[in-house]
Amino acid sequence: MKAALGIDYGTESARAVLVDCEDGGELGESVYADANGVIDERLPTPDDGIELEPDWALQDPDDYVRGLKEAVPRLLAETGVQAEDVVGVGIDFTSCTMLPTLADGTPLCRLDDLRHEPHAWVKLWKHHAAQPEADRINAVAAERGEAWLPRYGGKISSEWFFAKALQILDEAPAVYVRAERLIEACDWTVWQMTGAETRNACAAGYKAMWSKRDGFPPATYFATLDPRFAHVVDERMSGTLLPPGARAGGLCERAAAWTGLRAGTPVAAANVDFHASVPATTVTGPGTLVMIMGTSNGHLLLGEELAYVEGMCGVVEDGILPGYYGYEAGQSGLGDIYAWLVRTVGGSHDALAAEAARLRPGESGLLALDWWNGNRSVLVDADLRGLLVGMTLATTAPEIYRTLIEATAFGTRVIVEGFERAELPVGGIVACGGMPDRNPFLMQVFADVTGRKIAVAGSRQAPALGAAMFGAVAAGAAAGGHDSIDDAARAMAHLSDATYVPNAAHREVYDRLYAEYVRLHDLFGRGGDDVMRTLKRIQLGA
Amino acid sequence: MKAALGIDYGTESARAVLVDCEDGGELGESVYADANGVIDERLPTPDDGIELEPDWALQDPDDYVRGLKEAVPRLLAETGVQAEDVVGVGIDFTSCTMLPTLADGTPLCRLDDLRHEPHAWVKLWKHHAAQPEADRINAVAAERGEAWLPRYGGKISSEWFFAKALQILDEAPAVYVRAERLIEACDWTVWQMTGAETRNACAAGYKAMWSKRDGFPPATYFATLDPRFAHVVDERMSGTLLPPGARAGGLCERAAAWTGLRAGTPVAAANVDFHASVPATTVTGPGTLVMIMGTSNGHLLLGEELAYVEGMCGVVEDGILPGYYGYEAGQSGLGDIYAWLVRTVGGSHDALAAEAARLRPGESGLLALDWWNGNRSVLVDADLRGLLVGMTLATTAPEIYRTLIEATAFGTRVIVEGFERAELPVGGIVACGGMPDRNPFLMQVFADVTGRKIAVAGSRQAPALGAAMFGAVAAGAAAGGHDSIDDAARAMAHLSDATYVPNAAHREVYDRLYAEYVRLHDLFGRGGDDVMRTLKRIQLGA
């Protein structure tokens, strides 16, 4: 038996999973809960504890190392798998989660004179304090007609790499000067494992405007943002960009000692969690949409050609699988919208879903726009808000619950139709993430609304399984792994038994409701009626 | 001490109140709960109990008589007021609540051969099964360009007199033939008290398209609805129409025996509950809007001239007070919308209101259209539905509660501005009904949104006090009552200590929110966007 190790670095923890390379059987898992968790109130420096501004969210890079030191040896011990039978290792990570380091990889927050400086720490994906920088990045790019801008739906997010880097320069120029490297946390962790700095094409492409054809944006662009920022790439990033599944290096002696694995064990280039899930759902080519359904909803699709699709989060050549353009779209709210209703009306998801499932489509007379957390695709507008219409005195909470589920399904249908308009067919859907297993009713609504058969990934740990698969590919077949991600997927990825087939009668009603959804979507989302933005302005006292 | 007796006939009970004619002091009250209540499932005929269709709502006329027999003697006994000190009696009633009788006033439902026939009973105001008849009445009137139609906002309701009468003819022609009289329950009850049939201008004007100038619609109009209906007025209604405060007659011997009052005691013409409240709030002339705030919201205003105001429920000369045009507008939902939220999210009104009151105007970023029960004024459209916009994941139930209150206040502001556009100034507002005393926060929002000072009626029983005041006027000053409703109001009507003055800072924010409300109101209410009607069609499977 040969196994691959996948480690999924999340917002609060690192989860290590050992997977049988032959059949994808999950041999065991072990979770390390980050000692310092999400740092969003004060720095974990016991002597003073600098207070953070609102919208800040940091992590401690030492938690990534502690994840290796604690979760991996425990997993080996619990499963009884021998170190020599672990053929390769892959990791996936939240992104963009980035940090400043010295040239040797030492995080600036480890330095005595910088540990009290918030900008020296890791900026977690949900650090939202770089909005002014993102606004500048977008305005200057639009003005200069930067070629990369359309690939990101015409707007990049404050969560992304250069917004965070520019915030360091803006607010803590002294830290910026000391930052010999600016690096994604996933690449930094691989660096700690292999002893050598590498970068991965997935995070660079989706979060740092890199493309295989054009590289990063030019120095002239960065200079327009700030002269001191001109050479951010050449001086602080650069390096080779490795495609998914490539071997980043072998496990170094120090990391072998941390983990109990053998030195030299192949380590794959790092990956972003959403994107690592794709092959783990059996998808290794165009035509099938992967949905990662959790608090938000991610949509990933492979294509042979570069096409411009409205409102993509990004399209990256080799970004998901080598040889394909990887298209990413998303809905900024899914499970968190349903959770909002549960919190607001009380009761439980299960009770609301059970009553909602008994209703017929259209029976409630309600319709919603699912923008409680803004709209990512296809409108790329964080200022949009939720809308609910059709209430009478007889309207019930389960009716609203069902309506919110339908609205998110309509939002996915808008994305699917956007792909198809760009000649990227969506023949079927495979879902993974936290929601599909627990919510058959939700899945049926998505099938009815989109008119697509929806399969569900067999593994509940799709990101970690995907990371392990890339680890197996980094090892290669001769070592007991696989020579390609296709081979790995055929052997290691499976679907569950659950399949959701569109109900023709439901579809007919949903087609009518969807026509109304699209009309309101365009009215409120494309500038015809500006009420949501006006309400936000009034709310902010502006 | 001289007292006047007011009896308020409601949906479930009759409430008798004795009032001191000199200072309006309420000497006591006594309530009779209707033995048969609202009859909306099956007839109260013990032998079989015919089942009623949905949307039906009936009453038993014998409950009106039992109200006289039980509540009045008990009230006299409890207060110790002597029969000779009761100078006059007035009643107010729900409307349109109507019944078919023989020429002598015997209700058809008392006849052995008709008591199993639902159409022989009293149709209560909220009997909603005559919509097809109302549609016909409106269509034919529009086609013929009937002059009375614009006085009712271009559309009459299925709750009104001729819709209910025509339903009897349509569905039970044999009952219609036996109905020698078709009469408002308030007029029937006065008939039982005086022994003589009279009609009142208020109910006739607001519910049966009567006007002082033109009388009822012409026989040619009724003939177009149905040839058998041509002479409905001449043959089954007719009679003198008495203005409010007129003496309908003296208490007959039989009614004196029922009540313990003296035979001959002056009885005022009947009145509709909303309208009877006006003088009880101290308002006896133009310039001050009376709001009757309960599950719905009624708006009454007096004017010197006949003006066409958009979306009035009706405008009736002498309909509220003699010498004035009485304008009635309304919002079909108020307290019932707030109650919907409490029911949907759990908790209590008081807890939600306390948290809502702590928010600043505009702070929630929310806006609603208050059409959970359709829109009466100014759009006159029962098919409209509620809308809520601006939700984020941080939106809370108290924020929604406040937003619903603000939306109903915006709806009142639309009505106020409609009056002012028609040159009927609204200088101030006096509120009565169930809500004002219990909800200071609600009242402040209405003051802030409308920019009007709002006073609150001193009596919690405004309809019964108004009825008693009209009873005092029927008696006259020489008998210890009053010679005019002005005199009665000066002596007997009072305001409470609570006055709500608009907060200038709040008003500024509300002006901005109101501009958005009006835009959405017109978009969804005037045909620009038909989503509410489309959702209703889909809901009905049409």
C-alpha cells in the first residue's frame, strides 16, 4: 500500500489526510487547531497586545509549522502507515493569505523589532482593510487599459495579493522596506517543507494577476500606483511559477524531523483550496462545472480556450490543471445566507428545510435577490444587498427559507448561462464542500433550477484529497504515485451515490420565476435602479 | 349629571360606554361577546351546520340584539346611572356589514325555510367572497363612465354593499327575491331600537356609492349588471338618509324593555366606527388628519370643497360631519404587518420595539414597501405584495421591525401628500385606535416621517365615545345633551398628554429614504415593474 498525504490549511486549522494512492481510500485524518487562530482583535504578543483596526484579520505563520509538527506525526501514529509508504505530499491553502519575510524566509513577525507591528504578520484571506488600495489598483488599471483587468471581471478584490502588499507600503513603509520577500502563505509553507522558495501558478494567477502568457503586470503599472512599488515583483516575488502537480522539491531534513516523514519525500507545488478540489471531484477536463458549496459558493470550470466570460473572479492558464484554462466564478453568499435566516427567525436548519421541502415551486409567491453578502459573479459588486419581494400576512419562515435557496440557485444559473454564452458548455455539475451531503433538498432545487444533473463528490475532504492527489502526481507512478492528474483522478477520486436529476414540472415553474429573477437582477444590479447603493450611502451617513 | 350612551359594535363583540355629557368622563363600560362570533366555518344551526366556502364571514343579527339586552342593563347597574339621566344613545358599527330582511325587519336567517341558507345571514365586513361581483361592478362602471367611480379611487371593494347584494342575487336568487330589504347592520340595529327603518349617510356614502347631490347610482347602471338588479335601490333600500348626529327616533317600548332605558330616549342615526371616531378625537373641521391606527390604518380628513384626491376609499358630503366633505383613505396593513414580523421571528413587540428604538434612522440600510396586505391608498390594488431591500448578513430582526414601521409611515406620508396636492392641507395629525397608546416609538417615527406634530386622542374608546357624542347631539342641549357636534366635541372630547413633535435631524434622513420609497412605490405599484402580480399568478398556478 502506498499513500499520499494531503494537508488542507483552513481559516482556523490544518487538516492532514492520508489517502491510498490505488483507490483513494481515506486512511485517516488529523486536525491541528491553530493556537493563535484568526487574529482580529489584538496581536498575540503577551507583553502588550497591540489592538487591531476593524476589518483586519491576521494569522501566525508559526501555526503553519505547528500544523506540520503536530498533525502529521499523530496521523502516522494513528493510521500505522509507515513513513516509507508515504510517496508524496501536497498542501492546499486559503488564498490570498500572504506575509512579508526576509530573504531566507524568516517571517518579519518573528523579528524582535517588528513583532509589535501588525503589518509584519500574515494577512489572512478575509483581511478586508486594503479596500483603498484595491480601489487605487482598479482605477489605475482601468485608466491605463491594463490587459489583465478583463480576465478578473474588470475589478480585483481587496482580498488579493497586491492590495495587501500595497497596504503594507502605504501604512508601514518601514516594514515594506524590510520585506525582502512578499509571499503567499501556501508557498511559504512549501518553502519550509522543501527548504527552497517556489511559487504556484494557481495562487499567482487567481490572486496576483499573473498569466502564463504575460507574467505579472508591468513595472510601469506598479510605478503609477506608487514609485516605490514599481519593482515589487522583480525585487520581492519573482521566482519560477510551478503548475499544479509539479514537484516543488523534496522534504528537507528539518521538515522530515518535524513530520516523521522521510527526507526527500516529493512535495507538490502548493495549491488554493477551492482549486485543489476540482480533480478530487473526478473532474479533469471541460464540460463539467465544479461547485464548492459552503458559506459561499465557488464555481470552477475548465476550458480549452481563453474566453472572456462576464464577471469571472479570474481565468488562469494552468491555474487548476495543466493544459487548461481554469475559470473561477463565485457567489459571495450561500450557506451564510441560510444561516442568517435561521439566526433571524430561530429554529433549526433541519426543521426549516423539512417544511420548505413540502412546498411546491412558486407556491409561496416569493422571490429574492441573493445578495446578502454582495454579488461576486457576474456583477462583481460588493455593495449590492439582499432583496425579498412578495410577502403577505400569510408568509411563513419556511417559505422564506425556500426562497433564499431558490435565489442562490438562480444566481448559479446566471453564472452557468454566462459560461454557455461564452461557448463554455456546462453539461453537468459536481458539487463538493460542506453543504451537499447534509442538504438533499437544497441540491434538488439547484438541479431543478439549473436544469443540470448534479453529482456529489464522494469525499467530504475534497481539498485535502486533491492536495494528496497532487502529492501523488509529484511522486510519479514509478514511486507508487501517478504520472498525471488524470490517472490520479481515475484511481483516487469518486462520486457519492447521491445524484440529483432535474424535475421537469419544477423546471417549468422555475423558468418563469427565473425570468423575474433575471429582470430584477439586471434592474438592481446593472445600474437601472440604484436603491441598494443609496441605502448604503445613507447607512454610512454619506 | 347627564350621560350619553355609545355602543360600539365590533367584529366579535358589542361594547357599551356611558359618558358624562358635560366633561366627557367615561362612567363605565360593559362588553357583550357575540355568542356566535364570526361565522366563517359553518352556520350556527345545530341540526346540520352548513359548511361555508373560503372567504366567507357572517354574523348572527340576534347577537346585536343580545348586545343591547346584556351590555346595557349591566352597564346601568354597575355605574348606578339612572335611566332618566341617559339623555341619548348612539351606535357605531363595522361596515359594510349587511343583511337581507323582510319588510318588517325580520332577518331572513330567522325564517325556518331560509336559516340553512348562508346568503340569508349577515355578511360581515370581512366577507371576501364577492370579488367576482366587485370586478363586474367596477368594469361596468368604468365602461359607462359612471360619475361616482372617481370618488372611490376608481375602484370599489368586494367588501362593499352592492358587491355583497349582487352576490346574493348571483348565487341565491331565491333569497334575493325574499329580501324585501337589504340593509346595513347598523341601520338594522337602529331600526330594532326605534321601531322605524332609517338609513345613515355615512355607510351609504362610503359603502354604497350614495352622494348627497346625486343619490345612488341610476337604475340603468344596475340593470347593466343584471336586469333583475335594476331596481335594487327603489325596491329594497330607499328611505331617508340621515346625516351624522340626526335623531333617528326615540327608543321604542320593546327596546326600552331590553335595555332598561326609558322609552322615547333619543337615538342617533347610526355611524361607521372609523368615522364616528373623528369628533371623539376633538376634530370637527378641516386641516387636521385623523388616523385610526389598529391592524390597518384609516385616514379621515374634512374639507370644505369636493376635490378629487388620488386613491381615496371615498369622499362623502355629510359623511363624517354635517356641512363637510369627509375624505377617507387607508392603509390595508399596519399593526398586522408588525404582528407578522413578531410571529415570523419570535420574541415580543416590546422587545423588538425597544431594540428598534435604539437605532438611528437609516442605520440599518433597509427599506420596505408596506404592502403585505395590498395597498388601499393611493394605489387601490389588493394584489400588491410586500418588499424588503438592503439586507446583509448583519441585518437583525429589530432592524426589520423598525423598517416595517418606517415603511407604514412612508405610506401615510404618500396619503398626506396626496391630500395636499388636492389642496386639502394637513396641518397636524390626531391618532386614535389600538396602537398609539402602546407604541410611543411608532408614533415618533410617524411624526418624523410625515413632518407633522401628532396628538393622541384622550379616549381609548374613540368609536364608542363618538357614538355617545352623536347620541348627545340627537338629544339636544335642552335635554342635557348638545346642540351641535362642535359643542359636543368641545365638552366631551379630549387629547391625551402625549404629543409627538418631528425631530429635524431624523426628518432629514427620512426625506432621503422617502425619496427612495416613492420611487420603488411608483415602480412596483404603477405598472413599471409587474413582479408582484406575476408572482401571484405563478402562485395561483395561472
